[in-house]
Amino acid sequence: MLRRRHQRLEASVGARYFRHDTPRIIWEVLSMYVAVDGLRHLILFNVSHPTVRKTLSQSTLENSGQYTRLPENSGL
């Protein structure tokens, strides 16, 4: 029997995430760029405090196990 793998959504502008150790803080992707090292980086902002921002590599955001993407229709 063939099984389909769960298809992961790639990070995109407007996508929202939360970090497992602080689930009440929602981070939204503001912009994306490719750094001189060739890695894609994302600038995220805190939805509750938009002046609070951080930059992460896409790999860290998607593969570290620290962040979970919220569903598009989560209403948060």
C-alpha cells in the first residue's frame, strides 16, 4: 500500500508560527531574503508587539523542532 507523506508548507510572507517554549507569542513572517552565504532568512515580528522582530534561517524555523506553523484559518 502506498502512503502519502504529509506535505509541509514552505515558509512564506504572512505565515504565522509559535515557539514551543512560549506558545502564547505568535510570530508572523514579515519578509524573506537570501543572505550572502546562500541561505534563505526570514524576518519575523511578534504579532502582539510589532516592533519586536527577529531573524532566523528558514532551515532553523522549519527543521529545528522549536517552531510550529499555525493553520491559515486559525484566526490568531
